[in-house]
Amino acid sequence: MDPRLYADLDGMPDLLDAVQDYAHDILGGLDDRPVTSTARPADAEPLPTQGIGGAAALRRFETRWAPGLSASAGPRYLGFVTGGATPAAVAGDWLTSVFDQNTITVQDSAASSLERESVRWIRDLLHLPDDFTGAFVTGATMSNLTGLALAREWIGDRLGVSVSTQGVAALGPVVVLSGAAHSTVSKALSVLGLGRDSLHPVALLPGRDAIDVDALRAALRDQDGRPAIVVANAGTVNTGDFDDLDAIADLREEFPFWLHVDGAFGAFAALSPSHAHLVAGLGRADSVCVDLHKWLNVPYDSGLQLSRHHELQARVFGNTSAYIGVPGTDPDFVHLTPESSRRLRALPAWFTLCAYGRDGHREIVERTIALARRVGQQLAEITGVELLAPVRLNIVCLKVPGDPADLARRIAETGVTFLTPTVHHGTPALRLAFSNWRTSEADADRIVEVFRHLLSGG
Ligand SMILES: *Cc1c(COP(=O)(O)O)cnc(C)c1O
């Protein structure tokens, strides 16, 4: 054994203690850490020939790379939709590495069963019916890709071809209809061979990011009975808007289509009794996408794909081999997911749900919604600032005086908060997304104060 590796084997408790102390400092200092950082090492370092051992690597990381890492786990990082990691989720994530399980099969370990329990918990958290099954994937991008891969196979069934054996060319053109689809839907269509051009945007309701269901009906009618894919949105990134999922699901009585719902963060509206109506009808979808590293506040990378078409899934993702076997009636995850070998990604989610339960996570969702609304109201009182949409959920979308990207940069330079610019229906805008379990009213006040200060010319 390499001497440094041997020394670390011997000194493992000390190394882990050092990492724990360091992690404690970082997490304890999140509130004061600049929310973003531009620090980068000056020079590239060559690959070490002889390593320096774990303890020295930790010190090297601390000085060389850590100063450049953002406080995205902290309470005032509002860019994109970025959750943090609850204490129990961090514990689960550490133990995922410690146990280093491969959830490929049930042959050697209960890890797959733990994952199944976690999937059921999240299904129940979101009030989805019992016939939904699912698997952990790296995030909503892979979840959308998986759902759309099932949709592709389902269309093949309707047309009498098997895409999984014959290839996508056997299918001919497929039409994918959506209102304000997330960019990852287009990416998934590119990967799946359906092509980005297969995505046909459907008109939105006036001033909204929600699909106009009459326009969708007309687009489906134009298909003349050819099966299609509808991607409905539960929580759009710009304004947190929702399609009318029940009205869309009703259209299946008239037209053949697969209904995929992208509820990456918006599906968590189900946790708040006063917002659950926004996701009414979610359980009528064929496939559902949710992200866990956003509003569930588990570390990256964690998302869930859910669907009620188990058999189709094993056909698309089946990974038959002499040593793994064939997908049976209750296939292993290796036959259900894009990956083969996979970490016990469910453990952080299992930990946080076990530790805080439905009530704990409902409180996070409700508090962040309330903070978004409060910040939205207070910012709209600043001269020249205008809400571009009502705060329906956890996202504030603003028109600001001047160039939003420039204001976003100046806001980031304060180190207090980080927001991302966007374009909303042609208007350059700024958006603030609240989803971190740590965010408090005091944080909300500091965020508003930064705007007041910068926009008063101060
Ligand atoms: C974040 C998000 C995605 C992409 O998710 P990743 O976790 O980045 O893969 C897809 N759809 C919506 C609505 C999102 O908010």
C-alpha cells in the first residue's frame, strides 16, 4: 500500500475529525460568508506524483479552492432555484459515501429497499396515488429525460413500433406540446432523438406562464388522432406559474397523449394546504418530475422520476446481462434508470424526511413562500421596481430600473445575496427564488435593504 494511503488508513479517525471540524466552521459561518466568490487559484497545479495525504489535502483545499466556493447552501442565495441541505440531509449524504453502496440490485444489500421506501415517502408527501413508482436520478434534467423516454416508447406502442428495439427513426415525427417548457425539456428531446424541433410551444394565457388550455385542445385536434406528448408545468422558473393540470388531464378523454408534468420545485406546493390547489391533477399524469436538491433541501445531486408505467420503464432501461439477470415483475433499479451503477442517492432524502417529517418540510415550504411574498411586496414599493407577476409561490420576478444583469452584478458584489437575471415575456427582469430552509425574516430584510441602498443611488 502506498505509504500515505497506509497512514490515512491508520489515521482515519483523525482525518474525519478534521473534516468534521472544518465542516462545522463552514456551516457555522454560512451567514457571514460572501454569498458568491470570484476567487480562483492563480496557477494550474500539475497532477501530484506522490500525494500529500488526506490531512494536507484538506489544508490545500482550504487555501486553494474553498475561498472560491459560494455560500449557495446559505440563507440568501436566491439564484436559479437553489435549496440548501438540512442537517439530517448532510448526515445522510456523508453516510452515503461511508457505506458506498451500489443500488444496482437487491442481491447483496437492503439499499434498493431503502430507496423504494424513500420513493414512497416522497410520493405520499406529494399526495400522488399508490400506482406511481419511481427512482432517484441526478436531478430534474434526468427526470424529464426519463419521463420523456417513457413517453417515446408509449407513442411507439400506439403506432405499433418498438422504439427501444427499432430506434426512434421507426417512429416518424413526434409532436411535443408545452406552454412555458423548461429548457431541459428541449435538451431531453435532443438526447432522445426526437429533436428540439419536436417541441411546439402552445399559447399562454394573457400575462401568464400557464398554458392556454383551449389552444392546447386546438393543437391536439390538429394531430388528427396521432398520439402526442404534452409537457405540463407545475412551477415555471420565471414566475412559479402553474398549468391547469386537471383541465389538461381532462383532454385525454378526447385525444391520445402522454402527460408528463415538470414539477421540479412546484410539486412541493402540495405541502402547503393553501397552495395545494395549484397542483390539483398532478396524480393524473403518466410521469412526474421532481427535484429534491431544490425545495426538499438535500444536497446536490438528487431528483426523482415518477411514473405509473413500470413495464414500459423496464423495456426502455432494461439492462439484461448474464451477471445482472433480466428484469422480472419487480425489476431492480438497474433496469429502470439511465444509470447502471448508482450511489445510495436516496439516503439524504430518507434522513431529512425521517428527521423532520411532513410537518417539518411543510414548514420550510410555507415559510419560504411567505418570505417571497413579503420581499415581493416590499421591493414593489421601491420607485421604478415593478412585480412582473404576482408572487404565486416562492419566486419574485421583477422589472427594475436600468439593466437587470448590471443590477444583479452589483447586488452580488455586496456579498449579501445572489440573484439571477432573466427575460420574462420580452422584458429583461430579475428573479429571486426562495427555497432554502435557513432563510429567515432577518435575511429577507437584508435582501430588501440591498435593493433600497443600490436603487437610491447609494
Ligand atoms: C431546475 C429545474 C429543472 C432542471 O433541474 P436540474 O435539477 O438542474 O437538472 C427542470 N425543470 C424545472 C421547472 C426546474 O426548475
